[in-house]
Amino acid sequence: MDVLSIVGIILGISAILVGQHLEGGHMSALVNGPALLIVFGGTIGAVMLQSPLATFVRGMRLLSWTFVPPKIENEALIEKIIAWSHIARKEGLLGLENIEEAEKDLFARKGLQLLIDGSEPENIRAVMEVDISTREHFDIQAARIYESMGGYSPTIGIIGAVLGLIQVMGNLSDPSKLGSGIAVAFVATIYGVGLANLIFIPIANKLRNLVHLQSLNREMIVEGMVAIAEGENPRNIETKLMGFLR
């Protein structure tokens, strides 16, 4: 669980609500169903229009990473790679067959399979780096969905404000209907700007950072596999991989 994400959202929203209260306003004034529907629904619709289905679905799945990020344990990975290198030096590359069958990480398993098959180090690097590049590009595009939401929502909020003002102008003769129109006008703008700067853009930046960290983790696997294929000393492999932690 990413505590920082939860605290950040709570702190950001609380600051606005407390500020509203200290200025003498009522928190209930910021609750407006029609405004929320206009901003949130319009933003989602715009993003769905611009995005391929696979990218949109992946983006929705990545949302959980904001609060429950994938486990990236680089120190433990280095220990595993060093253990694999010891096995390869003592028993040969075929000694990694049992390791490959038990490995849960599909990317690491792919690298082990290439080692067992006797692939050249250059071929191992080329094959695995294509996998890294493709996955990173796809996940970055999915993360940009939230960046796009951050761009659309303020504009959609302005649309909501204009709709509210249209309602106000159409009911100037009936003062009892002016309040709801004015409320939608101003609250829609708050929702648009608030969602963009407190939710959507921060989520996009966090997801991009996590995608890069995951790619770095896979780069470690590639370097480890190539070093094992080249028959490097386990101590030298460890020294090389420790550089990723710095």
C-alpha cells in the first residue's frame, strides 16, 4: 500500500475544504451532482474517444498501482541472479532448467530459457530489450490517459460553467432558479481544475515513474542474463548490478 498517495489525496482535498470553511463558506456548497456529472463524464468520454481500446483498458488497470504499486525488489533480484550465475558455472547452463520452471517472473523466465537454449549474449540482449521497449511504450501510453484527463477536465469545467450561466440568463425573471445555475457554473470550474491538479496529473506522473522503475528492474535482468551467458565471475556480476541501485 502506497501511504504517500493516500496522504497526498487526503491532504490536498482537506486543504481546500478547510480553506473554504475558514473563509466562512459551507462545505455543502462544493457538492453539486450535475457539475460533477458534466466534468467527470465529459472528461472520461473525451479520453475514450482519443484512446485505442487496449490502451484505455490498460490505463484503467494501472490505476491500482497508484495505491498498490507492483513490488520491485532489486536487492532480492540481484541475489537471485548471483545464485543463477553460481549454478551456471558449476553445472552449466542446463543446470538452470529447474530454476526456469520454478521462476514466477515471466520476463526472467524468458531470459533463463534463452540461456538454457544456448543463445548468444548479443541475441539475448536484443530479444529481451525489444520486450522491455514494447512494454514500456505501451504502459507509458496507458499512463498518459490520466495526463490527458488532466488536460481535458479544466476545459470541461468551463463548459459546465457556461451551461450554468446559460441557465442563469434564461431565468433572470425567476430569482428562485438563479441559485442552482450559479452553483453549477462555479462548482463545475472548481471540479475541473481540482480533478486535474489534485488527481489526474499526479496519478499520471506517479504511473510513469513506476513504469520506469519496472523497466529498470528488467534492465537488471537483461544485464544479469548477458553476464551469465558470457561466463563472467559472479563477483563481477554483482558489482555490475549493484550500480543499478545507486
